[in-house]
Amino acid sequence: MALLSPSSSRHSMPLAALLLLLITMAVRLGVANKLLYDQVDITWGGDHSFFYMEREGEDVLALCLEETNGGSGFASKDAYLFGRFDIDIMLVTNNSAGTVATFYLMPDDVPWPYHDEIDLEFLGNATGEPYTLHTNVFANGVGGREQQFRLWFDPATDFHTYSIEWNPKHIIILVDGTPVRAFKNHASRGVPFPTWQQMRLQGTLWNADQWATQGGRVKTDWTQAPFYAYYRNLRVTPCVPSPGVAWCGDEPAGSGWFERRLDIAALKEAQEKHMIYDYCVDEKRFKDKGFPAECTME
């Protein structure tokens, strides 16, 4: 049941009044699930981002990008050490070239040279062209672990679920439940892996036309603005250790508890069909210093 549409809520009432209406409706409907409004804070662009009720018991956050506002973003109220993070996103429609919508994990107040980060960035494109999902993993301040995928559906016509599974053995990135990337913990062999920094889930919409679309050759068409990306239905599932283990960080090195969470066959099939860039096979990039150590590890 549509209670408020993005267009009507955006233009017909102030944000504060809209949020009050949203909460009142949720109470009257007896909402059992958590509202996104209660789980996140708008961290920037609050004057042009807004919540609205899409259907019974479910709210949506619309992030807005215009040429004059620089975009907008949110962060989860809570920080986490390991867990499963699922959120539904509908991306910028029509000509989205130059725009970037994101969903990622990052800690608070950790100096940049030491921070961890797990990134999903959705790179817009000209009308009719597919979106690119750009992924990266930072550990102890070191990133440069990019993998990119062409989404096999139009992510701007409906909501799709994007997930990060972060446990002591793997980082797994999933699209509608299908694993597309896995980054294994090889810390015992000298490869940094995020294991100690609590991180917040964050989302943003911003302009990156200097690099986002075809290496920056296609710029943002501001006549198409305002641009919107929509987020809803955030689910955070804490990491569960194997029986007899106090918490996930104490999982024994030889335990196979978290290997069961990764469908290797589905991962291989998705990468064969949809991966368009993998840093681990970029010979030109690493011809002088050799591939990163994890690229040659099982």
C-alpha cells in the first residue's frame, strides 16, 4: 500500500513534518520490523534527503544528488564487529552517468593509513547501458583490491538486495543472494584482513564523473537532476560462532564453521558470467612489483 510517493513527500511538506507523519503511520500500523529511520542517521545532505512510507510497515530513505548540493549520505547508528548486512537498493534511473551510489562498512575515527573498509560502489552509466558494481577491500589502510561486475538486471527499475557477509574467515559480497566476490582471511600468511575495527554501515549518493563512467569520459548530465537512490529494509545479523566458542573473534583457526556460508560453485559461475575486472589478473598494473600475495593463495 503506497502511503506517500517520493515526489509528493519531497515537494509537499517539510522534512520534519514528513518524519513525524511516517512515525505516526508506523505506530498505527503496528510495525514489527525496525524502521530504517530508527537504524540510521543522515550524515550529510539532510536538507534534500527524505524518508517516506512505501508500503505497510516499510519505510524508504531517498538520497538526493543535485549539482548544487554535492549529494547525501547516511550511517548506521550502531557499529559492528563481524556480521551479515543486507539492504535493498533501487539505483538512479535513466541517464545515471557520473553518479555513484554506495553501500559500505567503515570504522569511526581510525586514521586513514590504518583503517579497514569493505566497499560496494554502483557506477552509473548512460541510458540503456548496464550498471557497474565496483568492489574493494581495505585492511590496515591498504586497498587496491578492486573487482568489478556488470549487473545482470536493471537495478533502477526495482529494489534488489545487496549483502556483505563479514566473518573471521571471509568477506563475501552477494547480489540477490548470489555470491559475486569472496576475500579470504590470509592474515596468518601476512595478508591484512579486517578483524579488530568495529565498522558502521554507510550509504551515499554523490558525483564522481571524473572517474566513474568509462574512466571519466562520460560526464554527469545535470539536466537530468535531481538524481535519487532509494534504500530500504536494512537487516543486520550478528556473527554467530560455532558451538562452544564465546564469540566470532575466538573461532579456532582450523574451524570450518564459516566455510559453510560460501557457495563456491555459485561464486565461480557468477564471476565467469559477470566479472569485468579483477586486480589479480591485471598484468599491466603489477608488471613491475608482482601481484599481491593473496592473488596466488588458495
